[in-house]
Amino acid sequence: MTTILLLLVLAAGIAVLVGYARHDRFAGPSSVVHLRDDLGPVEDRLHLVPRA
């Protein structure tokens, strides 16, 4: 019985640790999406060019 409980706690701990490690705070700046096209950053032109 103790072994089963220990395995369940260990599996839950591993699941929490993996979920924490896969969070975006470890991904760095490459996880942020900046809209760009052939003319450059879209954010800079949104007020100049109407987008539908």
C-alpha cells in the first residue's frame, strides 16, 4: 500500500515538474510572436493602413 502511494506521489510530482519546466518563462524571447511582413513590423503600420 505504501509503495502504491509513493508511486502516485512521485508520478504527480513529475507531472508538476514537467508542467513547470514547459512554461513560457523558460522559452525566452523566441516564444514571443511579432507580426512582420515584407514591409517590416505590422504594429508600426496598424494606424496607417486599415486592416480587415
